[in-house]
Amino acid sequence: MRVRVEVNTNDAQELLQDVRDRVEDLRPVFRRAKEDLSDIYTKHFLSNGNGKWAPLDAEYGAWKSVRFPGAPTLVRSGGLFKSIETFSVSEINRQSARFGTDAPVARFHQYGTWSMPKREIIFEPPMFAKKLAKDAERYIAEGN
């Protein structure tokens, strides 16, 4: 007496191929990360660095209030803000991504100068790397 067992592994092989494909192309995860960072940086910008940015010095503050009434810190024309909100530097590849700004004044605010305090506008949010890793794991395992 014999028992013959056949197993059709086509579905499992297809599932594994889908997982392999997702491991090799993380662009959907990076697009989501871009949206998350845009939201975080926009809120950070509009909240004066979560209330941590140094105030404008009195002389410049007076000058700015006359020429750009109501404009918040780091905003005159709105170009820097727009370049942060939409990422004027945005590169999404299959295995990596880069986001940032190429606004000429950004570096002066980011690092400060001899006459201007540092007001960080680009940073790694707390727990962002951990969330990104979890998003990648979920995407690889389950897809969209």
C-alpha cells in the first residue's frame, strides 16, 4: 500500500515572488515617508520650530514688521517655506530616497551664522526611522 501526496506550490511561489519584488522596490514606502516628512516640517515651520526658534533681534524684527507685516520667522517671500513643504530636492529610488531643499538661504537658517542664530528646519523626527522600518516591514509582508 502506498500514499501519494502532491503539493501545488504555485500560489506560495507567487507569494514569495511578490515579497521579493517588494523588497527590491521600496518606492511606495519612500513616497509615504515624503508625505509624513512634509507634514512634520510644515508644522515645525509654522510653529516657530515648536516654539524653540530664537526670536528675531529687535532691529531686524522692526524692519521686517514694516516690510513684511505678519510674516512669521523665516518667512519673507515664502520661497523657503514652499521649498520645505514640497521638497525642492526630492529623489526616490528603489532602495533609497533623499528629501530636502535647495533654497539658498536654507543653510544659513539651518546652521546659523555669526549674526543669526541656528533655526533648524530639516531634521530627523523622533522615532521616524523606527516608523519607516515598520512601514517597510508591513509593505514587504503585505503590499500596499
